[in-house]
Amino acid sequence: MQFDIATPTLSEEGARRLEWAGRRMPVLASLRERFRQEKPLEGRTVAACLHVTAETANLMLALRDAGARPALCASNPLSTQDDIAAALVAEGIPVFAVRGEDSDTYYGHIHSVLDLEPDITMDDGADLATILHTTRTELNPVGSTEETTTGVIRLRAMAEDGTLRVPVVAVNDSQTKHLFDNRYGTGQSAMDGIIRASNVLIAGSNVVVVGYGDCGRGVADRARGLGAHVIVVEVDAVRAISAVMDGHRVLTADDAAEIGHIFITVTGNKHVLRRRHFERMRNGAILANAGHFDIELELTALEEMAGPSRPIRANLDEYVMPDGRRILIAAEGRLVNLGAAEGHPADVMDLSFSNQALAAEWLVQNEGALEPQIYTLPAELDAEVARIKLEALGFGLEKLTDDQVSYLSGWQEGTA
Ligand SMILES: NC(=O)c1ccc[n+]([C@@H]2O[C@H](COP(=O)([O-])OP(=O)(O)OC[C@H]3O[C@@H](n4cnc5c(N)ncnc54)[C@H](O)[C@@H]3O)[C@@H](O)[C@H]2O)c1
């Protein structure tokens, strides 16, 4: 078996963390039980480009239970947990990922999983799909799945201009993914990453959240829960007004730049904080990004203004401006929740990765019948994932009476 990881010696520690995460993933566990009986992915190779975390490792084991041959590379050079990579290799699953790998190694690893000629590809940010549509056009998988908002936006753009040549399941678009993972997962783990990188007190500080989508709303909620004054920056008026009614201040980036102590970008867009904002920032401002790519902070401009940075703590680099102000960047401007913390808790990745496993099964079940388009998993699967999670958490779900079903589907009954 080929693989490329930091060191196999970390496998025992990785196996313990993998087990711990698995205990908190009851929906995936119930799928694994069914997969072991039914083997819906028998003989299929699945190439996954996902963050190499304990939760992803549990997904890899679920795919293997389904009869697949999974292989994994990283979807971000800084998110790999080397102990987890080692634990998966010890399980016989090929992994090509080393925390902190350079760009050439990162893309080399993507090619390594594609060399296995996958039947299904799983992406978090569309890197595999991009290579499939540029340099590896000889490969023709049955279909692909996509985990995150940024990847889905890119794949939709490919579908619109007629470039897309494989069917894709937008896992992000399942309600049991984006309403939970993006909101509660990113919310908690982004704050966790900032705290681990800086150990600053959040209470009483001005936390600026740039982007108030599912992720931004989650980050803003958790920052407020820690006692911050939250300021939101948005370009979409509807989202901006919902931030206002959620109780946050909404300002332009220029105005927010002057008062923020901590900035978190979560837009999926480029250079949302740039030179003009760095010029206005207070001494000691801490900047972090939780959006998919490391392009939300214009770090090249910061380097032009301040010269090279120096590491002041693990995962925190300091730039000194010509006027003496210090600006700090967490996790090199990459996903702070994965670069400086452990990513989303298993409890929420249970939902996302159950959707990933169901998406792979759905692609195989529908092989030959799908167009090169973006698909969303059927609503019944969303409901089933939510139902199993509720049951596992020990909550009850009310049922409609027959009378209520007929009332909701009719129009004659009104004011008594
Ligand atoms: N850190 C993680 O683990 C994690 C998890 C899930 C998603 N993501 C990524 O986070 C990003 C956001 O995801 P989402 O689901 O919240 O997306 P979303 O589309 O729901 O929200 C993004 C918001 O950013 C706003 N925006 C765009 N440009 C802006 C600008 N210049 N200034 C201010 N606001 C701007 C948009 O109007 C939108 O409301 C994506 O890149 C996604 O892939 C990261």
C-alpha cells in the first residue's frame, strides 16, 4: 500500500482520538451497521480530499464498511492531524497528507489519490474536481460529492458554463449539513482556534465578523456568548438586517476596522480585509479567517506594508507596521478552526459525514441515470439523518394526526 504521512509512530494516539470521535457520531454508527450488512459500495474506490481529522477518519471507516476502498488526501495544507493520518494507515487506508505540507506536495498528494482511478471523489473545496477537469481528464468517476459552500459555488459555475462532466452531490446543501456544521461547528471551533492561538480574553472585546451567512451567524453567536461586543460586516442587505435583529451592530469594513480587537472573516470571498483596512486597525488587532480559502485576508498587502512576520506564539504571527502598530494573524490566514484547533466537534460532523456517506451510496444507486449537474440529496434522507440524531440524543418527535395531515393538504377548512 502506498501512503505519505508525517510518521507512522503516532498511530496509537490517533487511534484513541478516532475512537473518541466515533463515540460521538451515532448517526454514522447506525449507517455503518447497515453498510456492513448491505455493502452498497462493494469494490468501489473512493478518493477523498477532506480535512484529515478524527471525524473524517470515522467516515473513511464507514466507507470501508460499505465495501469501498477509500483513500484520503488533505483539503488544506494546515488542517492535517498527523496522528489521525497514522492511525488510518495502520488500518490499511492509504493517506497522503502531512501537516504543513508545501503547495507542490499538497497537489502531488491530490494526484496520488487520483492515481487510484476512483469511482467516486469526495471534495471539500472542489480541489479534486478542479484537477479532474483540467489535468486528469482521462478519469471518469461515477460522481463526486462536495462538502462546503465555496466548493459548491465553484462547481455550480462549472455546471453553468457547461464545463462540468460528472454528476455532483452538493452535500453542503442538505439541511442537516449547512444548518448545523456551518453554524454550530464553525461557530464553536473558530472561537476555539482564536483562543488557542492567542489566549486573549474575549469578554469585553470588539469582535468583528465579516460575512453573516450560516458560518458567520454561528461565529457571531459564540463570540457574543463569550461576552464580546459583536460587529458584523455584510454586503447583503437582508443578511445585514438579520444581524441587526439578532442584536449585533452592523458597520462597513472601514468603520469596523477602526474599533475591532479581533476580526474573523467567513465570506468565501477574496480580500474582504485588505490594505485600506489594515491602515485603520488598532495596535494589537488579531485577524483570523474561517472561510474556505486563505484569500479572505490580503496577506501580500500586509507583508508589503510591514515586511515579513515573526511567530509570536504557535499559530500566531506578528506584523509590525511602519508606525509601530502590531497586527497579528492566526493560522497563516488559513481556516483558523482547523489550523489552530481541531476543527468541528464530532457531534456535528456526525450529520455532515452521514450525508457524505449517503451521497456516495446515492451516486452508486443512480449510476448511469445522472447528468453532469449539481444534485441535492432527497429530502427524506435529510429527515432520516435528523431523526436518528434526535433519537440518539434522547429527544422525542411529535407525529401529525391523520386529521392534521388532511387539514394541511386541503383548503376547504378555515375559520370555524
Ligand atoms: N471553517 C470551516 O470549517 C468551514 C465550514 C463550513 C464552511 N466554511 C466556508 O466558510 C465560508 C462561508 O460559508 P457560509 O456557508 O457561511 O457561506 P454563505 O454564502 O452562507 O455566507 C457568506 C456571506 O458572506 C457575505 N459576503 C461576501 N462577500 C463579502 C464581503 N466582501 N464583505 C462582507 N460580507 C461578504 C455574503 O453576502 C454572505 O452572506 C465558505 O468559504 C465556506 O466554504 C468553512
